[in-house]
Amino acid sequence: MYKLTVHFYNPKNDKDGIWNKIVSYVDPPYCHCEIEFADARSCAVYMGGTVHLKTRTFDPANYDSVPYHCSPQQHARALALAESLAASKQAFSNRGMLAAKFNILNAPSGETHTFCSKLTCEILQAAEVLSRDVEAHRVTPSVLHALLARPTDESVPETAVLDFRRT
């Protein structure tokens, strides 16, 4: 078995990240997420940057982590998507991120822009850990954590679609 781990950043101890505090205030408690693969590389996108893969560590004082065991095939599909998005230098979208929470703005057209929770959600969908019924462009880090933290046998059930416009 392989493992995919989603790390959720809680900025409660962040002394400098004003944007992190604002995002977590609007949609508590998380402001960022990224996915770690079995080879210790994680896939992420940060404000002003592009999708990337790099090896890093996650301090448990700042990150809550949700691991998922998966087959080698599921892991390979997830990693292939992450590598493809990193190679294409998919850019971060402020507008897309805001649209996920407030649903008042149209997300950028095309597949050239993303934000952390949309990226992570799409990778989990490629691995069939998360249902394709979940609208990745509407998922915030805190909503994704709620979806993944639900107790299930092996993965999130296909009916686990939240209407997070009510949050």
C-alpha cells in the first residue's frame, strides 16, 4: 500500500502571514493545504507562484495531516497529475480562490490557473480517493479537511458533496 497525506496549514502561530490570517478568519481554521506523496515530495501552489513539487517537512504544531492509504495505481495517477501540472507551470489564481468561498466571482476560464485546495482536490480525484462529484473549484482548505476527516472505510463516499456556500 502507498500513502497520500494531505497537510492543512493553520496559521494560529503565524506571526507574519497577514494573508494567511485573513483567509483562515474568513473560512476557519485553515488557509492552505498541500498533498504529500510516498516519495516525500509534496505538491503545492502558493499565492503568486506556480504548481510545484518539492521535498519538505510539515511541523505538526502548524499542520494537521490526513493520511490516505491507496493502491500503487491510485498513487501513480495522483503523482502523474501533480507532475503534469507542475511541468505546465499552472499558476495560482486569487480570483479562483475567492470564488471558491464566496461564489460571487467567476473562476478564471481554462485550466491554466488554480489554488491550493482545488489542486489538492483534483489530485485526490485522480487517485479516486475523493469523488469526482466534488466540485474542486468550490473547495476551500477547510472544506477539504471536513470532507477528508469524515470517518469512512477507505475513502470519501460518492455522496459526500457539501454545499459550502452556507458556511
